[in-house]
Amino acid sequence: MSGVATPSTPVPSATYDRTPVAANDPRLALLRSEPVVLVAMLASLALYYFVPNLPIRGLGLVAFFGLTLYRIDLSLAMVPLAAPLFYHYYPLGRLQFSLAEVIILCQTVAWVVKDGLTLLRTRRLDWVAATLRQPLVLLALLFGAIATVWLLVPSGENRQFAIRDYRVTILEPLLFFLLVVRWLHTERDIWRMVVAWLIASAAVGYVGVEQFLFGEAWNMEGVNRVSSVYPSATAFGIYAGRALALGLVLFYFLPREWKRWRLAVGLLSAIIGLGVLFSFARGAWIGVFVALAVVALVTRYRPLLISVAGVVAAGVVAMLLAFAGNVERLTSIFNLGTEDNTGVARFRIWEAARRILLDHPILGIGQDQFAYQDPSYGVPTSRLFTTSHPHNFLLDFWLRLGLPGLFWILGTLAFVTWQFQALWLRHKGTALGALSLGLMASLVDFAVHGLLDMAYFTMDLALTFWLTLGLLVLMKKLGPVVDDGRWTIDDGRW
């Protein structure tokens, strides 16, 4: 396989009468063009999101829904593009929805309409049985079931916070995962989603670089930190770090014949990397470094090993210069005698989480309840104002979803990492092999940075997590098409 395959032209059902003249009509060919449809989707979403006029916004939303009915598979690329805008809402009555939520809602309704019509016409849905045979789909449904039951854990007055957290970090990301598994079929579909993820990350990275260059960053511990479209530099670093790990691994491991792709991925990774650098999110730096180190050790790929060693050497030099120049942001991590030290603050947060878990070891406290616990537990509220999560993904899953949630995330991470390594061995030397390593690196960043900060329970992070798992499902189902050398899902019906 030397490049991205072009998707096969859908075979019309026998119930439709399409003459050769209509099939060859150049106007229909234009409408079937992926770039045209994608641009139209972006334009319709821009009308909805950026134009303040309500009728025009409605027109944009209706247009996007119509395009989604036409090509759900293409519309799914809009979700990773919109994910970083999660913190920017448009109110709809008393509720607030981000752009990604609106997109997923349109896609879900289109799914119900399309498969509903198929069910009425054929009395069956052939994809259901094949989908339920996928272990990751069963794991996703189990996760949804645990989270749904755990809505009963918080008290009545705080349950509203749990329900909102459930909607944006459980229900909608799971719907996105199922949409990916249901409607994406080809290797081209997979790469479209990866490119959308990297482009979105590069876009927010570019905003961060602009903030740094034009003095719009905020000063902390002697350095100017950028936050891009995020409310904090740390939140930006968490999101961008996963994409940076993915992009760098693709740059190193894509085959030689994918020269243009390597160049594009390299440029996108450079922009993302500058954003992560200027965020001064030390957890993001550590997460990406460990992710690359793990890939280097697994593959024993000399150029990457040399690069990792170079980063270590550069890091040592940078620390020496930081101490010499008294760069507080880099040296404060070693100063344990001040309450402003983020390491000291995290120990206080972890200790508070430990106290809570001693009283609630089995059920935890429910979703998004950490900030509302009794002050006697000592949840810090001075430095970070309101600490809403325990800054450790293991503690976070345990507190929110009890022991079942903790066991679920540990088991899922172990299973998914093993699956990605198996895929790499199966596709070693190919683009899919490189993608397997890249997605595994992204998950390593999830775990490493997640030990120090938020890992899952914001919508942007949840969407990238389930996108990673959805791509794994699709990659495991890829099989060669004998007649034209393209790759597509081979499960008997699709």
C-alpha cells in the first residue's frame, strides 16, 4: 500500500432506479466530491457558530443536518475539529451546548433516520451483530452502564452537576464512538479523522504561538504561559500533548513513499509542539517525552532513540540554565517549602482525595462532586480557587465511578495498549503500523500526564479518548480487497 486509498463508490441498492446518464452527470460527481461536501459542512457550521443572527444560525444548522444525512461518514470529521471549542458555549434556552455537542446531536438524529428507514424497509439491521462482537464496543457499553447507574450516587442537590458531567463526558463521547464504529469503513476514513485531529490541534497551537509572540500570554512564575482557546495553559497542554505524541510518531514512522504526508505531519507537529512549549505545562512535556521514549524502546528505532537522548541532554542543559538564570517556572518544582509549588498543591489534593476514599471506598462520590465535599476533607480552595478534580486519573475514575470505574479504566488501557502493539507487529513498515504506534503513544501520554492532572473528564479529552478507541476498532477490521488493492472493512456486509 503506497498511499491513502480512495473510497469505493457506493453500490446503489436494487430498489433505486439510476440510469447510466444520471450516474455520469458531472453535477452529481461534484456533489459526491469529498472536498466539496467537507467545505460545505464547514461553511454551514461557520454560519451556525459565528453569525449572531438567529435565522442565519438556524439556516446553517439545517444545512449541516442535511449534509450529515447525505454523508454521515464525512460529518464525523467535524467532531475532532470542534472538540477544542468545548469551553465556548452557545446558550439554547436554559441549557448550554458546545459546537461539538450540536454536531454529535445532528449525527445521532441522522443515524436514527437512516437506520430507521432501513429497518422499516428490510426489517433488519445487519451491522448490529457484527458490531456487538467487537470487545471494545462491549467495553464502551459497560462503561456507559456503570456511569448511568452511578448517577444515583450523588445526593439530590448535587445530582445536577453529575448529570451535566455525564452528558458531556460519557453519553455524547460514547455516541461519537458508536457513530465512528457504525459509519466509517475504509482506511481513507481513518486517515480523515486523524488529519482532522491534528489540524484542530495545530490550529489551537497556532493561536497559542500568536499569544506568546504578541504578548497576550499570562505571566506565572516568571514566564509567559499561553492558553490558546482554553481557560488555562494546563488545559491547553493536556489536549495538545496527545496530538503532539501522535504527530511526532507518525513523522518518524510513516513509510518513505508517504513523503507528502510526513512533511504535512511534521509541519503540523511543529506548530503543536511550539504551542505545548509555550504553555509551560510541565506535565505535557513529561507526557510527550515518556510517550516517545516508550515507542523508542518498543521499536528500537535508532533515529527516535537518538532524538529521545537528545531531548534528555537538552533538558539537562535547560535545567542548568534555568537554575543559573533563576527561571522560577522550571526550578519551583524542586522548591517544596512553598505552598505555591504545584507539586506541593498536588500532594494536598491527593491527600484530600485519599481521605474521601477512606469514607467512600466502593461507590466513590459520583461524577463531578469533588469540589462539593465537606471542607473537613481538606480539598484545597486557595491556590486553584475551586479544585474540581483530584489531578490523577486513577483517583478521578475511582471517586467518580467507584471501584468499577477504576477497574474499567485499568483494564481498558491494558487491553488497548496490547491491541495497538499487536497491530503494529501486524502492519510493521506500513502507514497503519505507524498509526498504531502513534495512537499508542497518545494513550501513554494520557496515562503519564493523567497521573498529574486531568485525563478524561472534560469533553475534548473524552472525545479524543473515544476517537482513539474507535480508530482501533476500525483498524482491527481492515482487510484487503482483492480486485483493486484498496483496503476496507471486511465483516461480511459493509
